[in-house]
Amino acid sequence: MKSVVVHAVLALVGLVSAYLTWTREEEPEANLGEVTVADCELGKLESVTIETPRYVNTVLPRGEAGGEGPDAFWISHQRKPKEEKRPEPAGDAGLSQDAGVGDGGTPSGQASAEVSAQASSHSKPPMLPEPEVFAPNEKFAKYLKDIARLRAHRSIGKLEAEREAEFGFDEVDTFFSLTCGGAEFAFEVGGRTYGTGKRYVRRKDTGEVYLLAGSLVQDLQSARYKFRQTSLHRFAFEDVETAEVRAFEKQRKLVRKKFGGAGAAQWVDEAEPDKRNELFGNWFARVEKLRVSSYLGEGKEPGSDLDSDEGVVEGAESIVEVAYQTKAGERGRLELVRVLQDKKTHYYARSEATVKWVKLYYSAAKPVAEDVALVVGAEQPDRPEEPAGSSSEQSGPHGSGPAAPGGVPPHGGPSPHGGPSPHGGPSPHGGPSPHGGPSPHGGPSPHGGGHP
């Protein structure tokens, strides 16, 4: 009898042990030799900066530190000015054989001083370009977590002077830093490992060398292309349930409705829910494909980025405002305006995702502006002619312009500028904005002097 009880107890202990093992949450295991270089709570993250010979990229919190998601940060891309070459003073070849005397009988020291003074008077300090400060996309969330808890694959220790070239520290031109809760971790960026692309970094204060994942350095270097929010909304358009569209002093509320079967829901007028109209779905498909060409500066208005030397810049004219609500109750907004410069049209937008005004690719924005009158049931306005030709930002990445960072507009081929402008007449809006709430421009500028 005793043996039966003993075996029963042992079996019960085994079952409990197996259950606890099965249900236990696995803790992430550190790799062999892995070292924690910095451990920062996201709410205390003050900045992450990488500086190269050509630009400086900086991650900064919006307002005061405390947020943890991508929408709690800005990323600043600051290009460095090109250094102008200064004329050099004449060397020994310009001196006569008489000691200390130039060709014209002027003492060589005096001649050299005059040349240096002349060169100095003609040279101007290079102008620092205005940084582009943009909202990060969802890909940035993972980078935030990785950089806040900065881990190295291993610690190399301090290097002897003769080994610096071996690890790429003989000619350092890239620097990386992280500031958290008032503490700064500053590094020199060295060479790459063969095959894996991992990077050696060296702490400036201790001289300790670490081997980091290459993405921690490279992704921040490529932030303008990898992390820039180029879509006007973070939510998926298939999740949008209602949309209020206001344009040309008219307003129409559209809702999604399924017409039997397993097909996708279609956009219909809330006032006529049983009437199908493919125009609404086609228009929203174009709205979904709008992409950011560039971000305007803090507090800058549409058209402020245009060069006045290329023509008179007219005031912004409102084209359409849209207020969205998703199935989950998430709200979004979109404001689309146009600016004319010598009859050339430039389109700008602002949304809950971009916060600031952004410039759009012309080829994607033009059809949205053309059809909005039909969407709200207004008469099509007169369309003044536009001259042929456009800027690279207007043409978009499929024309002559550069590729769009983080995403491209949907329309291939060259810029459609040859045709008439889709807009004319007075501003289409009357009455209050359907969005309500304060302007998204509040708060201090995320960049200041020196490094952004």
C-alpha cells in the first residue's frame, strides 16, 4: 500500500512540474558573449544621433520626452553644406631668388598676408540647409526598442594604437550617440566585419570597443528612406467605416456597405445607401495612393518651400477636407490644398499621421483634385491652362524626379503636366472645417541650432 501511495505522489509531482514547465513564459536568452551597452526606458529617451560627412540624422521626442511609439518622435535629416575651396597663397614658386622678396619687390611675408586677407574677404561661411523633420513610420517601432536597449554581440575591449586600423578606427568620419535620462553614450563608428556587416563602435569616454548589429547604425543612416512616414494615414483603408468629404461648399457622408455575398464592402452615400456608385470607390483608391514628397518645416505653410525667383507664389486654396472613422473607432483627417506659381500647380496635404504640411507628388494628387467635385455633387470648376513641364517633385519617381523615400506614387509614366489644371475659380470651401480640434502645429520646434 505504501508503495502505491509513493508512486502516486511521485506521479502527481511529475505532472505539476510538467505543467509549470509547459506554461512558463520563456525569457529571451542573451547570445553567448552578448553585452548590454545601454539600457534606456523609451519614455526617457532624449535623442539618438548619427553624424556622417554629408549629413546628421537625429531622433527627437515630440515635445517633452515620455512617449514610446513612433508617433511620439520626430526624425530630423540635416544635410551639411559643401565646403568652398579657398584660393591658396602663392608658394615658394612665386618668389624671386632674392631672399624674402617677391617678384615685384614686395617682401614675401607681406605678399602672402595680402593674398590670405584677400581670400578671406571673398570667402563666406557656408549656409546650413534647413533640416527636413519628418514623422517616422511603423517600421521605426522595432528600431526604437532595439536602440533603447543597446546590446553588442561582444566587447572587444580597449585597442592598442597599432590595431586601430584593423578595426577601422584609423580614419573615423561617422559618429553615433544616444542620450537617455541625461546620460550620453557617444561612439565612434569603425569598420564592418566581413560577410555579416556588423559594425565596430568605440565609446568616446572609456575607449571600449563593441561589435554591434549593422542595422543599428545603417538603419539610422538611411532613416530618410527607411523610416519616413510617406503614407498620409497609419490605418488601413479597408478598416475605414465612414468618411465625411467636404469640398466646393458641399458635404457628403459616405459609408461602406456590403451588397450580399462575400464581396468587399462598397462606398455609398449615407443618404442613398441602396444606390451603388463606383465613383466613390475609385476616388478613395486614388486618395489611398497619395504619397509624401517632402515635409515642410515646423509652422511652415503650403508654398513656403517654393522659390520666389521662379514666379509669384499665390496663397493656398483649399481643395478638399476628409474626416475618417475606422471600425475600431480610430479617427483620421485629411486636408488637401493647392498652390499656384505662374499657373503651375503644387499640391500639399496635412493629416493625423504627418501632423505638419507635406508636399505631394503631382501625378498622384491631380486625379484626386479633379474628381472631388463629382464625389460631393458639385459642378466641375473651370480649369485654367497650365504650362507644360514640372518640377522633379511634381513629376514623381516614375517621371524625371527622384525615387520616393519609403514608397512611390501609383502612376507610372512621365509627369501629366501637359494638360489643363484641374482647378479654377474661387476657393471651394465655405463654412467651418469638419475636423474640429486644435491645430496640429502646436509645441516647440523639434530642432534648433547646431545639430538638429
